[in-house]
Amino acid sequence: MTKVKRRRGKAKRAATPETPRTVRIRALDPQAKCGPRTSVERLFRVDEKSVNGTAVTHLVFLDRHGLYCEHGRSCPAVDDVRRANKKSDWTRKQG
């Protein structure tokens, strides 16, 4: 009996087209929402609605760790906030 080598690798996924969605971004007061001793410098609420009627709300924080959503750094809401504020310098880390 001979050994057969099998290739193990990631299965390729078919690219799924992004569903069109509308996004509304509002800046919130971090001290009012997170408390007076918070390290959050900026706080944004992102209301996202897709074509099929699904609504999702995101909270996007900017603090010493950078910009992130409550759903994780790879959440599309983080990119939405970056795009909306790309002209200002507040997203760059200072140091």
C-alpha cells in the first residue's frame, strides 16, 4: 500500500458582491457615554441599513489602541468612519 500525499490548504471562497447599504455617522461625547475618566478620545455611532431592511448599530472608538468598533477592528464601520474623516488628522497616532 502506498501513501498518498494530500494537499491541505484554505478552500477558495467565491467573492460575494457587497450589498448596497446606507450609513449615517454621528459623533458622540465620549465623557457622557463612557464616563469622565475614560481614555476614549472620540466616539462615533454608525447606523447602517442594508437594502433588505436589516439595521445594525455600531459604536466606533478612538483611544490609545487606535480606531475600533465594538464588533472588532475588521468591522466595515471602522472603514466608514475613516473615510468620513479622512481629511482630518485625528486618526493618526501621535508619538
